[in-house]
Amino acid sequence: MTNPHLSFIILTFNEELNIRRLLDSIAPLNAQTCVLDSGSQDKTLDICQEYGVNTKHHPFINHPRQWNAALTSFEISTPWVVCLDADQIVSPQLLMRLRQFKDEHYADLDGIYFNRKNYFKGKWIRYGGYYPKFLLKMFRYDAGYSDLTENMDHRFQVPGKTILWKEAYLIEENLKENQISFWIDKHNRYSDLLADEDLARRGGQINNLVRPRLWGSPNEHNAWLKKIWFQLPVYLRPFLYFSYRMTFQLGILDGKTGIIFHFLQAFWFRLIVDIKIEEKNSINKIYKPGPLKFLITFLSLFLIFYIFNIVHIAIITPGGYYSEFADLHLNYISSWRKFSISSTAGILKSLGYLVHTTSYGLTVKDHSGFKIVYSCLGYGVMSCFAAFVISFPSDLTSRIKFLLFGLAGIQVLNTLRFVLLAIFYTHKRTAIDHHDLFNYSLYLTLAISVYTWTNYYAHYPAKKEL
């Protein structure tokens, strides 16, 4: 006898590696099973025919639209449906709950969230915000619908009450992703969908169907997180997201495979999306980032770069936080100082001066000299400049060129300062130190640049109209 309480709907496309596992996992339920395929060229449909599954075809645009088509393509006779992807498996715990499920016991509900366990290359991704992860996968057929405001992340919505099955696990493991090239190709396609969605939101073409709430249902909570995400500056948010997952959400505890997954999914993929947002926006001019967002991005990046240098100096300097490995193999600060000393000495020797160098500085016969402490290298000024250029809303190629030339220019100016100090510096006390004077001059130049750009940008639309 066919299960009178629930049916299954499944999406497929070349799923011969995955679909048999799923069909085996739900076979004991003896439930109506429907598959909407988008043009499989492998044995997917043969396997479905072997299991007596009802199949139909619909061309694929994106997951939300495909699920919308799936919910209207089949004649479902049960009050509830369970909507699954082909790479998902019903666990024994979830199978038991579904076996015991009766419609009359859930008369006041519209939907049930399953707790997903996600696997990557055979590894359970337990940390980094991936577990517990609740997905609305089971709902009343006449109440649930696919959220078409999404391009990639398909999400079902229901108007009424929902509950969580916290220990009824839905296992998700795409065996095709054991080949990393498949994962990269798939997410490269997804990045286009997400970039288009992001631009549509920025252009006011998309409105959320669900009210964002921090303490609401899983769907409301996800909407709240996405609202924050869309407000974060592009290029900065992948770094923040990856760092948050690795530290606060303990992603580092997932081991080598897990860390690779978090890097690819949280950083690489999101960075590709942001690059495509900029590329697409440069063509279509859908939105123009405002001065406030630029300043927030600039100040945030400056703080990140500056603190990174301070922390690095702390671990390469003998003392409380000293790391011998970092000092021997990752000490770019020391290499930077050696380069500054050797380049300065080279210029002085070419001018005919007799120079004696040490690990910390140099002296010039019959003249002066200097010692370089780490703060003399100009990492603060360079951090400020790099943050400004990266945040500046111009095309990526121009920013890269400007960044490289600018950093080289700052280094050249600093080297010229060292040359002048070696020849003319005296230890006579003055009202202001040469180090401070140099930094103040560069900071002032950058501040004027920031002010000029923001002032111009604020009036740009008006100028363009004239």
C-alpha cells in the first residue's frame, strides 16, 4: 500500500553516482516518488525507471525555479511532500520519524525542518557554522512554495507554523564533488547566479518574502544573516566570513579537508562572486557604491592590515609571543629591513660615499648614519595606502597597477629619506622627529586624496546630469 501521508519530489541532473543511495534510503517508506530531471545524459533515468519512479523533464534555469516547476508538474495525492536533492540521503533516524509520521498528528503544522549533516570528500563538516543546519524540506503540499527571490540557495517557505526535527538527520554528500574540478566548475556557474542576484538586490529589483529575524525560524534567521551580508563591502566580506567561520565557528577543528572546504566555500567562492559583481556592474551600471561604504571598507581594511603587521612583529621578536618558525621562515619584516638598508647603501656607494652596513642600519664615513627599527619601514603608511586603493571603486586592473606603483613609490621615498639621513642627520633635538614628519606628510597626502574623491563622488550624479 502506498504511503497515504507523504510523497517525495527529487531534482536530478546526471546523478547516477548519487540517486541510487537516495532511493534506497527512502524505499522502506513505500511513498510516491517523483523526479524532475533537467536533461541527464548518464544512467540517472534508467535507475529511476528501475525503482518505478515517476519522471518528467524541465529545462534548468536555477534551483528555485526548478523547484517551483517540480511542485506544479506532478499530481501529488498526499497532504505532505518531502523535497530532496539527489545527493541527499535519509538517515536511519530520519527514516524512523518518517515511518511514524501521520498527517493527523501534525494538523496544526505547515512545515518541518530537517537537520542536515554535510560531507565533503568523505569528511563530515561539523564546524564552521555547518552543523547544526536546519532546512525546510517537508511541508504541506498546498502550503509550501519555492522562494523565487533566490538565484542559487533554494529555500522553501510556508505561511504557518513549523517545527525542527533536531536529531532526524538529512545526510548530504555529492560524490561527484570528490573531483575538485567538478566542485570548482559548479561553483563558478553558481557565482554568476549570485552576482546577478546581488546586483538585482542593490538595484531594488528584489524584495525579501521573509521578514529577517535573528531569533526567528531558520529561514528568518538566514534572511537576517543575508541582510547583513548584502550590506557588507565587497572584497572585504569574503575575508571576514572566512575568518569568522575558522575562528568563532571553530572551522579550524574540521581538519585538513574541512579547512580546504571552508576556504573554498567561504572565501574563494565568495571572492569570485564579488569580482563578478564588479565586472557585471561596470557594464550595466546597476548601482554606485556610496562614499560611506567606501570609507567603512577603507577603515576596516586599514585596521586589518595594520594589526596584521603588529601581530607579525610580535611573533618574530624574541619575547612573550616569539615563534622561532615564523622568525626563520616567515619573517618578511626582517627581509624588508635588509632590502631597505642594502638599497640605501647601494645609492650612497654610487654617489662615492664609504658605507658600512649592519643588520640594523648603516654609517657613512665622515657623515652620519641610521638604525632602522620596524616602525621606520612605513608599514603603517603602506597599510593605509593599500586599504585606500583596494577600497576605491574603480576597475580592478587600474587598482592593481596603482597599488603596485604606489607601494613602490612609498618605498622609493622612504629610501631617499634614509639616504638624506645617512648624510645629513644629527642627533640634535628638534620640535618634531624626522620619522613623524615623514609619516605625517604621507598621511596628509592620503587624507587629501580621500577627501577629494568622496567630495567628487558625492556630486558626481549631479555633474553627470549637467
